[in-house]
Amino acid sequence: MNISVRKANANDLNAIYNLVVELAVYEKEPDAVTATLADYEKNFSSLVFQSLVAEQNGRIIGTCVYYLTWSTWKGRMIYLEDFVVTESHRKKGIGQLLFDRFLTEAKNMNATSVKWQVLNWNEPAIQFYEKNNAIIEKEWWNGKLIFS
């Protein structure tokens, strides 16, 4: 299969952006991505977020987008914002390669934990996380405010 997983660089942002849009479509929110490629470029260069990419034959087929955050209870945390493998390459172990590398990166950043969200209907993702010994919290509700 010859898959490599590496830290993303600025040249990867267009492919990362396209994977995030693909994820939004999968999550039944095709119009929800309002950030632009320019936003990605600006915030990536400012180290607001980092990313890993899975690559096969020079083509990016998966990504993890993450950033450093803080828990007043636990300390340094890494938040996994998006984790996606392009549809044609799912169920081939690529997600596991990406997730394992993400966990290694988090440990190298001295994180005490990693967090993410998963939709309650996304059974394949829930099963993947549970297979990796994740705790799926069902008692917390999300809150947000959106500034237009």
C-alpha cells in the first residue's frame, strides 16, 4: 500500500482544505465550511493549528488537523479538530496510521490528553475510537456562539 504519514507543510493546505470539505459533506453539512483557503494559510503559518497528512504516491489521502489547548483540570491538551481519510481509501488502515502518529505527536508535545468530537450517528468512527480505547463522553452537551 506504501502510505507515508508526515507533518503537513504549507504546500499541503489545499489538499487538507479539500479533505475538510469532503468531511463536511459526509457529516451532512456541505455548506458549513466558511473558512477559506486563505484562512487556512494565514492560521497555519501563525501556528494556530497543525496537521498531519497521509500520502500515497504523492497524493494526500488523509489528514488530522489539531491544535494545542488547555484544561484547567488536566493541563496541556491537544484538540483533534478534523480527522478524515478520503472515501476511496477508507477501511484500509490509513486512519489507524494517522491516529497513531497523532497520538505520538500529542505525547511529544507533553499533552496530558487529547479530545475530539464524534457525531452520535457516525458508527464507524465511534467503533474506531472505541477500538483505540477512547472514552466517548455522552453526558456533556456542546455550546457555541457564532460571530458573523
